[in-house]
Amino acid sequence: MTVLYGVSPASDSATQYMTTANVTANNMWGRIMSVRVTLNFINPLYALNKTGGQPATLQFIKVIGLMEHL
């Protein structure tokens, strides 16, 4: 699982996504507009012996807008 924060330095929409460490280092906690959550799943259809088949993992990505910025 990966969590990134959509921040906006000067506008009303997120212009970049940052990690927790980057948000803290740049003092951007008050400028977070959204949260992007990525879930990584092992693909049950992946087979090591087959070529050109399924990928080993699948991603589910969801961007969640924060209430005060909708």
C-alpha cells in the first residue's frame, strides 16, 4: 500500500503528489487537497512458466478529495 498526498502550493487544485516525508519537509500539511491510495495485489492468474501472460501484481488506485476542498 502506498499513500501520497496531493498538494497545492498556490492554487485550488493538487498539482503534485508527495510522500509524508516530503509534505513534512516542505511544511505543506495545510495545503493538502487530496489523498492518493495505491493498493498492490498479487495476481492469482500470474504463472512464472508462461510468457506474455498476466502481470505478477495488480494495482488499484483511488484518489480521495478532502471535504473542505471538494
